[in-house]
Amino acid sequence: MVRRGLDRWVAGRRIAEVEVLHPRAIRRHIAGSQDFRTRLAGQSVLGASRRGKYLWLPLDGGGALLGHLGMSGQLLVQPSDAADETHLRVRVRFADDGPQLRFVDQRTFGGLSLEAMKDGLPLPISHIARDPMDPEFDDATFIRALRAKQTAVKRALLDQNLISGVGNIYADESLWRARLHYDKPSSSLTRPRAAALLAEVRAVLDEALAQGGTSFDSLYVDVNGESGYFARSLNAYGREDQPCGRCGTPIRRSPFMNRSSYYCPKCQRR
Ligand SMILES: [Zn+2]
């Protein structure tokens, strides 16, 4: 998915220098800025991998540069002479003087760190589940875990231990398509309904990826994945008081985990 875009720009390149413009962006690297910069310099990037809101670059030294995107973080590949972004936090210069890797984060909830690898994953994220577009995502395991959980179905969709890659927008859109209320207990879903929900999650992600073509093709790599989802294709999210595309009932908005849930009160009954 988005990973492919980044992979193409960074694989095989040697890091010359790392500049930390905001210490908060590397607060997860406990040894500090100097150690972070020293250890990265001279290492070659082997590729780019992604799981949920985490993205990492395996390095020839055996570790990986891990990016936690948080709410607003982005990893951009920019020409070396491009002006600095307002919220540029970390800049990686390569030995070839080509395009730079830049970590930009308005709210600085995210950050970068250098991590050891275990079983092909950076240590801190070994618990994060695969995303449903991953060929190795196991449908049966997910459906079983979803139905075994004592939680609301939307909370389950946002739970990265269960499934990754589903943000607030995608969750609302998938639930609308599956005609499920966000607060419905996940344990009350029958196996076919859980399978149908997973199919709708995939359909939404598929569509979002198809529309967010810029993520693949341009230098701009939005690892968040959601900004490419154009408003015109949304059925529920952000459509408070507008008619439901199925039944015409005004879409309702309810507070949910410091955010909002959008749903049709008629098609999606609790
Ligand atoms: Zn409706």
C-alpha cells in the first residue's frame, strides 16, 4: 500500500546525517538526540515496512528506524532543496544528496526511534496486528477474536491488537455499509455478520487506496492513509444532519472516545 511509495525512495540508500529539529519528536529514543544521530549516520536503509500507524525502515546494522505517526505525523520524501515544512521535526540526509526523508508532525504526538528487531518486527510494535489488506491477515482468527471480545464493535475496529489500519473515518464508513451501530457489543455479532463487516472494512480500504492515488505516485507519502479519502465518497463520516444515502434519515453524530461517531439511526440500530 503506502509502504510501496516510501520503499521506492529510500531502499538501498545510505544515511549521511540526521538533523533533529524538535527533541520531542525523538522522545521515545531514550538515549537522546546525540545517540540517535550518531547511530543512524552511515547505516543503509534496506526498505520500508508498515503496520497500522507505524512505519519502519530496516537498517543494515540490524535495527530499524521506527516512525510512530500518531495523529498528525507524516514521513515525506522531499527534494533536498525543497523549503522546510512549518512542522518539520527530523530530517534525514542521504549520502547520495538525493531526496531527503522528513518527519513532519504538527502536534508532535508521533515520533521516531531506533529499535532492535525481533521476529521481523521492531520490538515496541510486536503486538500490533496486521492490516486486513495484508496477504497474511488471518480472517478466521480476527472474526473469532472480535466475537470473543467484551467491547463495542467500533472500539474493536480501532483496537490495534486486533486489526490495524482502520482509523475513525474508515470505521464509521465500514459500520454504515455493514448496517451496524458503533456501540453494538462485538460479542453479539454472528459469524456471518462479523465476516460481512470485515468484507466492508476491506471494501472501504480498497476504495480509499484507489482514490488516494497520490500516496503511491508522488513524493508525498501520507502514511496516515486517511487524507486521500475524498469527502465525496463518504456515506456517514462528517455528514451530520445530511440524508443517509440508503434511507434518507439524517445522519447522526455522537461523541465517541474523544472523537465522533457518525451513523444512520435507522439503518444502524443498536
Ligand atoms: Zn439509513
